[in-house]
Amino acid sequence: MYDKYSLKATEFIDDTEIKDTIAWAEENKDNLTLINKIIDKTDELKGLTHREAALLLMCEDEQALQRIFEQASKIKQEFYGNRIVMFAPLYLSNYCVNGCTYCPYHAKNKHIPRKQLSQEEIRREVIALQDMGHKRLALETGEDPVNCPIEYVLESIKTIYSIKHKNGAIRRVNVNIAATTVENYRKLKEAGIGTYILFQETYNKEQYELLHPTGPKHNYNYHTEAMDRAMEGGIDDVGCGVLFGLNLYKYDFVGLLMHAEHLEAVHGVGPHTISVPRLRDADDIDASEFKNGISDELFQKIVAILRIAVPYTGLIISTRESKKTREMVLKYGVSQISGGSRTSVGGYAETEEEEEDSSQFEISDNRTLGQVVNWLLKLGYLPSFCTACYREGRTGDRFMSLVKAGQIKNCCLPNALMTLKEFAEDYADEETKQLALDMIAREAETIPNEKVREIVYKHLHDMDGGMRDFRF
Ligand code: SAM
């Protein structure tokens, strides 16, 4: 029985409700009056229900689709302006006891080199990341309570935050590790993590169990209820996502939005971010053997509808996607991207000759962070290395209410400008630096609040004298 307030996975992600939603949306997919009414409603910037969003997903009418894309661009501009937040993944360990059929870290893979970074190796990785200009990381590990216990993750977070190399600093560590206990989430919160990220992979219980035949991840309920435990443990910024390609996309799209509705209903705050990864080839994984892959056109449509359905939630895309695809979805909703990523354990500090391939999946966008920043600036986007929100206590519903009130322009824009200036001064080549400084000059003028604007000008000026880490 569907109940978004329930704490039981099979009730807030109710299979019958998902199937009924898809059937209803398919029946109504030519009802342009209803479709246009739903699109009109997105002007209120209050988002859509999973049923409304599902109907838009089924819609094939050219004019209506055009309107959906226009609304997505408009809403993105309204909430996020042209800012794009930058991050990099950091793989700590690929030991794994699970049997996920799509991931090369699965326990039966005996030939992939298993590695776990020592604290000294983490130092080297973090220095390499700082030297690229990164300030925000997403930690990644396989699941292995013996080889990679929570204590190791906590110690690693401490190490990462402690490293200050030249002007570098990692100021926000997000964590993407397997579903765990309330107690462990509490420890992660105490260690000062930003967002806790966990992909659902698929919301379809039957498929989920087939895709995760062995190991603790096999337990659908435990995995699906992880965000509730994280929130109970005090983490109020959580990041959801499905791995597109594993299951029928319509089902997972509806499940994802129902999950967001559940978190909002029970905890008063929806997901801080949603990631939209697509399955990739990897060591012993052939993505073409999975028959549910989605085309670029469909992917673009999904991003646009997510943008208007959950306008206050950041959308993340990784280097699994090519430069071309990333450019396409930036327009319609993506607000965070990774750059210069390595998906192998130790991949940042290793030279190519040293590299033994322990990577999780193949990367499509192989450019350096500097090249990605240069490209974003040329497209008219404002790359942001901001990590201020959670350090200023703006997490969970405090962050959401600020976003919903449209007040983020007086916070996010100044922070984006100041962190881009840091990047320009400390890490950019001459061309990128000039592009960045021009962008900063143009955008600073648009800060709505006069007082804030003046402070930003002062801080930008003080940075020339070597001052760093100003924030609102
Ligand atoms: N081990 C953690 C867990 O159990 O959730 C998460 C860390 S894993 C390093 C991060 C994500 O990579 C997974 O949640 C999965 O969605 C994704 N992934 C795994 N295999 C992949 C593949 N072949 N292509 C693309 N993404 C993949």
C-alpha cells in the first residue's frame, strides 16, 4: 500500500503505485490540455508530483516538449543562474564483498587489482587534487566491513581535511559509501561530511535483487531505507540517484521522485542532490549486455523533467558522460559536474606507467580540470568551487528554505565569484584566468544586494594580496 509517510521501503516506494502511475501516464499521454496545465504549473517553482512528472515523461508532442525544455532552462536560470559547481571523486578502496552484476568491484572479480589507500597515499592524492584546484570531493569505496571499516573512512576524512598544500584545501568531503547504520551515519556527520550520497541503482525490488545477488547490498529494504537512517543520524543533506541502464527507465524515474517526496514528507527536506549516472563499460563489464540503456535524447528529456519536478535539488553529472552530452544537459538542469576525474584507487598521484588499472568504469570526458573550467567559461557558465553552505550551517531545510525564497543569489553568486577568483589566481593558465576575471567582473555587477556587492568587491580585491577562503 502506497504511503509516502511510511518508513518501510516497500510502502514509500510502492510497486503498485509506480505501475499505476506509468499506466495512467501512458493513457493520458495525448491529453495536451492536462500536459500544458502541468507545464504552466511549473511557473510557480514548486515542483511536480511523481504522477505529473511521469505524464511529461511519456509526452511525445513536439510543442509540449519544446515548452518543457524552455521551462527547464528558465527554472535552472532562476535557481542556479549560470553557476556550475565543480567536484572530483576520490576512490579510497575497491575491496568489495558484494556481487553487483554491473560493477567490476564485485567480489568474484579475481583479476582486478584490489587496493586501499594508506593515509600517506591519501595525502598524495589530495595534494594532486589540490594542485588541480579542487576544493570539493566525493569519497568512493566498495563495501567491505573488514578491509574498509567505517573507522578507516573516518580517519581518511580527517586526513583529507587536515592537508593544506600551498593555497590548497579540501573544504567539503561528500561521501558515497554503502548503506550503513544510524550510528555510523552519526559518526560521518561528526567527521564533518557534506552530502551523504547513495545511488539506489534501481527502485524495482525484483530487478534490484537480481542485480545484487550476493552480499549485504542484496537487501533492498536496508538499501532503500538508508537515507532515512542517514537523516536520523543527523545528516540532512543526502544525494539520491539511479544508475540508468539497469532497469526500465520509466519505473526508476517514478521511483526516484517518490523517494524525494518521501524524504520531504517525513524529514521536511528532499534530496540535496540527484545524480543521473548511466551505465558504462568497465573491467569485466560489458554495458551493451544490459538491455535498458537510454538514448541521449531521452537522457536530456529526463534531466529537463527532473529540473522542473524538483527545482530546489542540485543535479549532478559525472565524467561517465562525454563533453557533448555534458554540454547538452548543462542547459536543461545539471548544476554540478566533476572534472579531471580518475575512477581508480590512487589514480591522481600515479603516473601512467605506474597505473595498474583498478578503475570502476571508463571515463568519457578525459579533459583536465583546467580544460573543463576553460570550456565552461567559454560557454558562458560560471564554474564555482564553493563549499560555503554546510560550513555556514546552511544544510537541510535551512538551505532549502533559502533556495525556495530565491535568496541564494545573495549567497551562492558571491561565493562562486570568490572561489573562481581563487582558482584563476592559483591554478588557471593565462587564457582561463583572463576569461575567469572577465566573468567575475560581469557577474559581480549583478549581485542584487548593494551591501553584499560592496563586500564582494572588497574581498575580490583582498585576494590579490593573497587572502583566501572568504565566504558568505
Ligand atoms: N559501493 C557503494 C555502494 O554500494 O553504494 C557506492 C560506491 S560506487 C564506487 C558508486 C556508484 O558507481 C555505484 O553506486 C554505481 O551506481 C556506480 N557504478 C557501478 N558500476 C558502474 C558502471 N559499470 N558504470 C557506471 N557506473 C557504475
